[in-house]
Amino acid sequence: MRGDAEERRQFGEYFAARRDAVRRTAYLLCGDWHWAEDLTQVAFIRLADGWSRVRDRQALDAFVRTCLVRAYLSETRRLWRRRERPYGDPPEAVVPDDGPEALAQRELFARALRRLPPRQRATLVCRYYQELDVAETAAALGCSVGTVKSQTARGLAALRELLGDELPGALSGVGGR
Amino acid sequence: MTDLRELLADVAGEPGPPSRLTSDALFAAGRRRRARRRAALTGALAGLVVAVVAGAATVVGGPQAAPPRPGEPPVTAGPGATDLVQWVGAGDAEHVYQAYIRCAGSEWPWSPATQGTAGPPACDKSRFMVAESADGGRTWGALGAPVDPEGLVVLGPGRLAALAQGGLGLLVSTDGGATWSSAARGPDVVAAPAGAPLLCLADAVDAPCTLTVVDPVAHRYFALAEQPGVKVFPGVRAAVPAAVRDGDRLWIGGRTGDGRPAVAESPDAGRSWTVTPLPACAAAECPPPEVVAGPSGVRYAVATSPTDRQRWAAFRWSGPGRWEPAGAAPTGPVGTVVGWGYVAGDGRLVLVELRRSARVDIDRQRYWAAPPGGGQFVPVSPPGLPDTVYPVQRSADGCYYALSYSDRVLYRSADGWRWSPAGSR
């Protein structure tokens, strides 16, 4: 029981430190805050399940990331595919200090990202937001290195096509490998 | 701001609603999950030892294994005000099943107008409980034992299958979802026994699935020895009602070895297969054809147009290996065409377009159907069917069900065109 209490405390510390980062990654994946909340819940429940097996802090992050990405890909195929979105706009509690141009740019990019197929989106988020290499991304997605490379190339090509001339130079210098 | 990392970070930094997750609740849920997983593993090992000692070679309908009972006991009460319906399935016109998750705090239906902008109540999506209705959805029995499935499938009246999360394998229920047992894989079978349901099970996220016969009574599942000549990648370790069946004739949509969209067809319950490529989008981003079953031998295959990914391509089965175009897609703008449809009682294919918008509070749908005898698809409005429903379910005896995701009301129809709430019959 004492060990359980200690694990609960450690889990609580990790949760407090990483919840927001995990939730933001989840939001990038799915584009919906409530779905992101669900995915975060799934990832941390699986972490609690396997807590005693994963102790190294670096490994914890990788474990949660893998759970998150796979939960997202799994959810996109669930029988009860998500259709409901309780509300479209987040509350205006915290507004970043951005000008209208930056807001428009962000909205444009977010819309393009949402139109990518789930696996391409997950690959780009792992590679360019989480800054994982190809092998780490393959481990997170549970696929081969070759699949990561092809999904990255396709995802970037699709983003370029969707963005067109709207964000000139946004993806220049970003390679598919 | 021209760097991809910055663009992604900018989107991730958008303001969101406050989180309702708490460390204690998640830790407790994780520990429950671990207990279930260990119980399942212990049971599976015990079953394996029994099988090895007995040298059992089981066939469909053969000797019954000693199945473990991995689940928790059933909930003794029916669905309450904070139980949220997430899924519906039908065994026949009268036996209908709904899966619920339990939410804390607020009652449903939730709406920002009545309960503020803090978001809906926190719901435990790791525990689904199934309730059975024996009167077509008018009244509901007690909630069953919690399961954590990637997918639920109704195999027949009282019989369900669930692919458990976390590598727990296939679970089956023969009491309408009240209790669940692990199913073990048996030897391959040469053909699907008469009436046996078929699922497609994948071993890994990126693996093609294997067409599998499930015997829920014997707690066994069996791969077909001769697999279809198309590969189906569910994308997860999913159990989906894969093959459409009409007596001994089976159909399944997928991709050929070189990636072409195609339908595999078996005239003899899976002993042999022929593959018919379809003129549809072959790009990896386009989903493979999906075969949709209707009444009186009516079968359709729905895929993406080879020339326009915003358009569908629909084909009607006209005999072994023959698929004829079934109506032309409209030329005007359409939104996302959902990869599902249903065949109404009059044999017409009804397709669903999902109309997404960032500025509305919920995604809505538009239904399309070609006139009888063919022609161009036009928007249709089946009376009584909301524009916010999960995929329409058709029971084996031809009754239609749909669950609305806006108000969680179950709708029912005898012909797929005229709908009414199931509880109001």
C-alpha cells in the first residue's frame, strides 16, 4: 500500500508537469480540444497502468507519446467515430498577443493540418513538433522507417498543395526525409 | 513565421478550455485497467495449460474451452442520467444494444447554453457498458460489465464481440453484453460455417487484417485458411464486420497486392476467392472500397472517384465479378463524404456527406441517393432522420437503427426512409 501511495505521488508530479504539453500535442493531432482531452486521458491511464515498468523520465515521455499517437490513430477508426464537437470556438479566456495577420495565418495553417489524413498528420507532428527522428517516429507510430519517410513526404506535399501561395516559404527547406 | 516547427507550435498554443483531468482519477483508472489486464492474462495462461494438457483440437461448435472471466461484474441498474450512449448495434429487429460511458457531474444532453463554456462533463472512455433492449429500443435492461474495446460488433441476438484495448485480444459475450469472456484462436478453417459472422482482425497497427470466423459460444475464433486476394488495413487492431455475407457468398473490399482498389468475392463461404479491381482512386490516401449490404441480394461498393477525391464512386453488384456504376456523383460542391452509407429497403444506396464547419457547434450531415433506376445522386431527406447520426445499422432481418450524436436518441425505421424515435413506438 505504501508503495502504491508513493507511485501515486510520483505519477501526480509527472502529470502536473506534463499534462498541458501532452494535451497540446493531442490538440495538434486531432484539432479539437475535447477530443484532445479524451486522448490525454487515455495516454495517462495507460501510463498509470504501466507506471512501475517505466521509470526513466525520458522513457516516460516516449511512453506517453506512443500511447497518445496510437490512441489517436485508433480513435479515428473506432466504430463510434467522433462527430460531435460540443462547441466550435474555444472560450476567449487567454488570447495570445498576436495581430490579425498572425491569427489568420494560424487559422489557415490549422485548417490545412486538419485536412491531412490522420497518419500523415501524426507523422508530421512527431517529426516537426516533437522533433523526433525517423526511427523515433516509427517507434511512436508502430510502423516501419520507410513508412515514416513516405508519410512525411506525402504530408509535406499535401500541406504545400493545401497552403498554395498563402504561406510563402512556410515549408521551404523542409524535406520529406 | 515561416518555419514548420513554429507553425505547429503556434497552433498548439491556441487557447483551449480548462482541463478537467485529475491525477488521482487517472491513476485509479490506470490501476483498474492493470487489474483487468492481469486477470485476463492469468485466465489466458490457465486456458493455454488446459488446452496443451488436453491436446484439444477445437473446431467451430466443438468442445468448449474453459474461458476466463476477465471482466468486472455487471452493473445491476439500467442506464442513468449521467450515462452517455456512444454506440448502437442491432442483432435483429427486436434485439438492440447500446454501449454507454459514465460521465461525472452534469446530466446529458450537455449544451454550452445551459451549462457554461467549461466543456462537457468528464467521461471515463476506458469503460463501456452494454445494455440490451429486447423490444426494439423501447426499454433497456441493466448495464453489463465494463469493457474497454476498440470496437464492438453484434454477432447476433444476445451475441457480441469486442476487441479489447491494450492487447487483451477478442472478447465475446453471449448474454447481450452482461458479461464478457476472452476468446482464444483455434485452428484455421476452410470455410465459414453457415450463418457464422466474419470479422477482420489485425495483429498490429500497420498489419493487414485476417478474415476470421467467430464462435462466441465456444469462445473461439478461426482464421479462414484461404484469405481473400485483397488486403485490408484497418489502421488499428480492429474488429470490424468485415465481409458482407449472403448465404455462402462473401464480399470484402480492399486493395490488391499492387495497391489497386478491388472487391474480393467468394461463392463458397471462403474456400476460394476472385478479385475484381474497381475504377476508383488508387492513392494511399483514398480509403479502399467498402461493400454495403442491402435487402434481396442488393450489394454496393463505395469508393473514391479516380478523378476527384471530393467525389465518390459507387458500384452495384450485378453478378459474380460484375460491378456496374450506380449513379453519377453530383457535379456541384460537396463536403467530406463519409465512408459509410446504407441500402434502404427499396434497394437504393444512401450516402452520407459530413458537413464540417469551424463556426458551427456540431458537424451535420447531408444524405444523397440516386433515383430508382440510376441517374445522378441528389440530396434526400429521409423523414424523421436527424442530420446528426452515427452510421446507420441494418439488422439481419432488415430493420434500421441510427443513434443521434446531438441528443443521443435512438431512431428506428422499417424501410430506411421513414424514421421515428425507437422509444416512441
